[in-house]
Amino acid sequence: MNRKHQNITTEHRPARGRPLEALRLFIIMAAALPVLLAALAHPALAAPDDPGNDDLLEGFDDSLPAADTDQTGSPPAGEGPSWLTFGGFLRLDASYNYAHQPPLPGQTDWRGWSKMRGTVRLEMDLRPGAGWRAFVSGQSFRDGVYAARGRENYSDEVLDNYEAESEFREVFLQGSLLPSLDLTLGRQIVAWGKSDSIRVVDVINPIDFREPGMTDLEDLRLPVTMTRLDAFAGPWRLTTLAVHEVRFDRMPVPGSDFFLSEMAAMNMEEEIPEDGGRNTEYGLALQGEFTGWDMGLYWAQYFDDTPRVYDIAFGMPPKVSLRHERLTMAGAAFNTVAGSWLFKAELARITGFRFYNDPENVYTRMDVLGGVEYLGITNNTFTLEAVDRRLLGFRPELEESPDAKVEDIVQYSLSWRGSFLREKLDLMAMASYFGSSAEMGGMQRYSASYELAPALNITGGLMVFVPGDGSNPMIYNARDNDRLFGDIKWSF
């Protein structure tokens, strides 16, 4: 099964006047305000000391049962019988790009407002008893910025991927086959490892990279359909996975402001494996939780989310064929607490990499991560994580196009999170860089979130991209994408 990506050149039109454009976008936001005002009167927004409010939200923040402690989904809350609960959220997002230069003829003008999106997520958690559970979540969004600025100014790929979308997210059935054996069937999210910001052994679920650095953590991992068994014995849990749905990272598409411009002139054809059968992906994890420390051993056989170039047919334009190689990962993760410090480490050996300039050899990469968190100041968390990814047996020809690989890449992340005003105000500063001295660029994100009322939050922030020396094309291409962002979110 092949999927073709073709660049679509849009007609260049003069930019609309900024005051009129802003007015139209604020009209779109105003249309959604009645919903938010109605939300303020909802029982979920009762005073914090209202006993009725405690009953309403009971279970919304509860952790999943033992078999689901490494999933990001949380059971929703809502009125109704104890065995059936409903929940979700309504969110309005906005972004304003302030650093873009005027576009060239035929290119999209990304200056000014780039997002004015409304998102709704609905969740249902059914627990009929006898150790069984059914969970369903779905999400839909629509972004009004494209209609306001003129849909004809955007490529078909951008409209298909960013203007509107509706999909099921986690949908699974879970139950106990035996007192110490659980079965989970359906679309799930499984998070492996100890790192909060850098993936090493966390390879099961793909990631939404359509807007690098801008996707909320709860939406970052994409669920996939799998069969999962969890066996328990004391502090140990053994997990086996069979992933039936082949799904890859969602990347920027042609015409978006994050798409690599040098790829626009290429006709790319990507081979997408069929779901199931011999393309089933597998995972195995042995995890233990002990007093003061945790550990895990991991193994997975899966398709690489990043396709490699395996053939080029030169022409006008050249046709580039892409293929996802099957990789095998063996790894471990560990963390331990010492006073106000939390230390973490991850290690992964990944084999199966192939490259266009050396098709006869199979390469192995070693990823080694270390991290530390400091929690010694009340309501403050400081985190530093760093990973070194080294391609073993590296050959000089891999540096040439189209592979453009480097032997060793260092990535590190620094973050601070603080809670103030009786935990109503949350501040966050995060920076992630590539290269030992950040020479390959990076990104910085600063945000503040304030609780206007229980279940109603408003957030504002700044996203900055550091271009570096150009050796990291994804980051360098985003050098003009600095933006202000904000959202208002009501959870119910």
C-alpha cells in the first residue's frame, strides 16, 4: 500500500489588513463564549468546599487500575450511576506568529494569527463490576483561522491535517482473566521508561509532531490498537504486547510553516505497511516498584517511525521512495529517590537501521540517558535530562545526502515548574537543545496557567525556536516560527 505526498503550490495573494483579520478572528472566538459562560454555571464549577462538587469530580483524577498505571488516559467523571461516568473538556486555542518574514510569491503567509481552534473531547468509563472495564474517548477540533484568512491560501495537505479532525482516541476493554492476570484489548497508550521529556525506551506509541513544541502532553502520544496482557507477582509486573495497528509519527505536511522547504521540490512516495499479520509489532516489559526505587527491562520489535530513503528516480522533480525499517530495541530504565532528589537513567540498544549510501549493512544505535529532579523547594520542580545517541560502526558516506547522518547526537532538556497562589497559578519554563553546546539548535517554551474557577483554566505563553548552525533541518526550518499562544479550557 503506497501513500503519496505531493507538494501543492498555492496562488499568492496579498495579505489582508491586520486590523480586519484580527476582528474576524475575534468574532470566531466570541461565537464560542456563550458555551464557556454556560460552563461557569455548571455544577462542576461549585465552590471547592462544596461537598456536591467533590462527589461530581470523584474518580476524574484517580489513577487507572494496576494494569493501566503506564497509560496516560484517566477515567472521566460525570453524573450518573457509579458504574458509568462521563467527562471530557472543551478548549479554545490561539496562536500568533510574530517573527515570520514576508513570504515569497506562491508561499503561504504565516504572519499573524496562525491558530484559532476549538476542541472538544468526550470520554465514557463503564465499570459493570467483576473486574471489567470499558473506556471510550473521542476528540474533534475545528480551526477557524483558515476560513478567516482564506482557505485558497493554504495547501490541501494543510487543510486536511490542521483545519478539522475527528477521531477516536483510547477505546479499550479491560478485565481480569485470573486474580493476577489482566487482559486489555483495543486502542491504548503505553508509556515506558522514566524520562519526562526525552524518549529512549518509550517506543510503543507514535507522537504528534505536526506542531513541534506546541502539542499538549495529553495529546502528544497517539493511541494504537493492541492486545495486552499484564501478569502480577508481588512488586513485579510482566507486560506483553501485540500491536496490530501500524501507525507512525504525524509530521508537518507540505505547505505548513514547519515543513522542510527543501523537500517541497521532491515527489515523495512512502510505503506504509498493512495492519496486522506479519506486520504486527511486539513488546515485552518487566517492571518492579520498590521502596525508594523502580526499575524496568524492555524489549520491542517495531517499525521505525522515521522512514529512510531507499530509492531515488532522478527527474523533474526527482521521485524519492521511502520505507520504514523494522527495528529491535532492548533497554532498561531505573530511578531512585535520595532526599529531595530523584535520579533517573535509561539505556536502549536499537538495531535494524539501514541507509541509502550503505544499503548492505545493518546499523545499531546506542541511546544512554541520565536525569535528575530536585523537589526540595515546596511547589517547585527542577529537572535536567540528557541523552547521547551514538550510531555504532559509523561510516563517512552516511554523512552525505540523502542520509545526512551524524555519528553522535546529544540532546538535553531543562525545565522548571512552580505552583503559586494556593496552587491556582502554575508557571513553567522549558528548554530543549541539540548538540553538546546547543550548536544544533533547540526550542524554548514559557507558559503560565491560572485557575479561573474549579475545572476552568486559562493559559498563555511564548514559544521560541533557536535555529543553531543549520545541521538540524527540522529546528532550523522553524527559526521564524516564534509565537505567542494561549488557551482557555473547561473540564467536565
